[in-house]
Amino acid sequence: MKKRSDDTAKDDLPAELPTGALSRGTRGKYHKAYAAGRDTVRMVALEPDVAGEFSNAADVNAALRLVLQIRKVGKPSRRKRSA
């Protein structure tokens, strides 16, 4: 079986993923949180247009909390009505 060249390996990446995107990560950045058993560390990829609207993670979290509050206000209550 032949070894694949580096060019072939790059072709396996999705078209929307820039080739330099993989080199910017920090190895083990969230390891301590996972090792401690916390399941609150979630990694998500934001689309470029969405990511451009936020300067840091705190702003993203604030916006998501607002969306969650709005969802709660818009939901009808599940209490049964007595006749």
C-alpha cells in the first residue's frame, strides 16, 4: 500500500475549512476541565459572519443567554387547566 503524499491529505479536508485553521489550536487547552468531570466545556464552530459580530466568548455567552430567556418567555405554560 502506497503512502499518501501531503497534497493528497490536504485534499481530504472539507472545502470550507482553510488549510491554516488546524495550526491555530492550543493542545490541551480544555484538558483540565474534562479531567475534572465538568461537562460544561462545549466547542462549537461559528460561521464567519456570526463570529465577526462578537469580540470574545463572554459576548457570545451573553447573546445566547438572551436567546434562552426569550425562548422561555415565548413558551406557553404546561399546567393543566382545571374544569
